[in-house]
Amino acid sequence: MASEDVKTSESAVSTIVNLAEEAKLAREGVKALAMLFLASASLSRLAASPVESRTAVAPLERLKILLQVQNPHSIKYNGTIQGLKYIWRTEGFRGLFKGNGTNCARIVPNSAVKFFSYEQASKGILYLYQQQTGNEDAQLTPLLRLGAGACAGIIAMSATYPMDMVRGRITVQTESSPYQYRGMFHALSTVLREEGPRALYKGWLPSVIGVIPYVGLNFSVYESLKDWLIKSRPFGLVEDSELSVTTRLACGAAAGTVGQTVAYPLDVIRRRMQMVGWKDAASVVSGDGRNKASLEYTGMIDAFGKTVRHEGFGALYKGLVPNSVKVVPSIAIAFVSYEVVKDILGVEIRISD
């Protein structure tokens, strides 16, 4: 009898243990599903926010590019308001968004790669910095953030540059210019066939150089402003060590303004170099500032020299005004969305603990 009681007790204990294990597995499964849901939501948000922000400022983006490359002796776009009105009058509502589809297709992988690369580069640089200083509590300095941001920008830009190159050409096509490209894939295949694979990277060098101050300063100024606000708490902008959405937007806008102003001349040269080799570019911008010869640059330095020599130093800042206007919502929204994703991923980590 006693033996049977022992066996019954052991069976009961075994059943309880099994139930506990099953409950634990079920709990882990729920956690895993929650993590998967949050990760999916985060990635969706990461992909959607750049599209939303770029589409909102697409008319300004197109006008900026048209101003950058237009023939200086055949001025059609003479300022932000006049330029937008001219596009509306000559090309209609759709004209304001020409090239936006290609830009959105490019910006989704670009933004995803950029923010992921920044996080990874920041971790790697911070680890090396802590090892070098022997201080495990050391934090990234503004200069180190600049380096991490530059690395992230170069990686993301290089990965998606062919799409940006053809987007520039599609964007400058107007109702009166010969239509050579019907869309992104047609443009990519046409450039490959007529100009070769190297043509897809025209203007890559000034883009790489421009990424260092642009993306680097964006991240550096944004993160440094956040740290300063949290530590100094000026004007009651910080509550419980957290910045409001409005304050984050302001930080993003300030960071974007600084970065794009410093790097803007390189962006102008990049756009002009992207037109080289395109047989219909002469209908958009002149080659030597005096006639409608095909656009020819032997390299970045040559492009700088010819632009300044024939059009003056101010030509390096053509389109800066509409670009500055679009930077405020574009960069600000992108950074706030970036913070939202980080917050969501932070919730994910807490659930899995």
C-alpha cells in the first residue's frame, strides 16, 4: 500500500513538473510572439515613415533638383514659389511628384540600412573607445557619433546609389523635354545598355564626401542636442528625463539644417555629374554655360571649377531654399520615427527578460 502511495505521489509530482514545463514553454511562446509582433511593427514603421516624410516634401525635392541643374541661360525656375507655380501650370499636379515613386523605392532600404548601420557602428566604436580608455562606463563623444553617422551614411548611400542616380534623371524630365525614361527599371536598364554599369555610379565620389558632414552632423548634432537638453533642462523642455515629441522635432530640424548647409555644394555637383552621358541632358542644362552642348565633366574637381567659373560661387547653392524648407519636416519626422522604433525595441527587450 505504501509503495502504491509513493508511486502515486511520484506520478503527481511528475505531472506537476510537466505542467510547469508546458506552462513555461507556453509563456515563452507568448513572449516570442509578442517580440515578433513588436519587431514586425518596428520594421513596418521604419519603412513607412521615410516614405511618408519624402512624399510630403516631394514637390520641394523636385524643384530643388531642377534648380540645381537648369540651364543658366534659359531660366524657367526662379525661386521656390515661382518654381512650384510653373511646374503646376506646365505639368499639372502629377508634375509636382515626378520621381517620387523612385525616391520612395530608394529611401526605404536606404533608411533601414542607415539606421541599422548607425546602431552597429555606434556599438563597435563605443566598444573600441572603452577598450582604449579602460573605462567601461565611457560614452560616445560628439566626434565619435560623427564617425558612426558617417559610416552609416556611406554604407546606405553606396548600397542604393544606382536608384538615386536614375531618380535624378527621371526627376528633371519635363513635359517639353524628350521622354527617355518611363520609370525606375526602364531607366536602370537604359543606362546599363547605353552607358555601361559604371554610369550608375556617376557622382558617387562627391556623394561619399558629402555624406561625412551631412549624415555625420545630422546624428552628431541631434544626439548632442538631446544630451544637452536632458542634462541642462532649459526652459522646462525636459520632463522626467524625457524629451517631448515637439522638442525632438526641433532637434531633428536643427540637425538637418546644419548638415545640409555644410554639404549642399557637393549635392549640386553630384546632380550635375549624374547628367553626364545622358543624350537628352542638353535640353535641361548647358554644358559650358554658354550654349546647349552636351554636359561634360572629367571629374568632381572639373565640375566644381566649371560651375563656379561659368555661373559663379552662388551656383553651388542653387535650390538651397526649397531644400531647407523640406529638411525641417523630412529630417525631423525621420528622427522622431527613429526614436519611436528604438522605444518599441526597448519594450521588446523588457518583455523578453
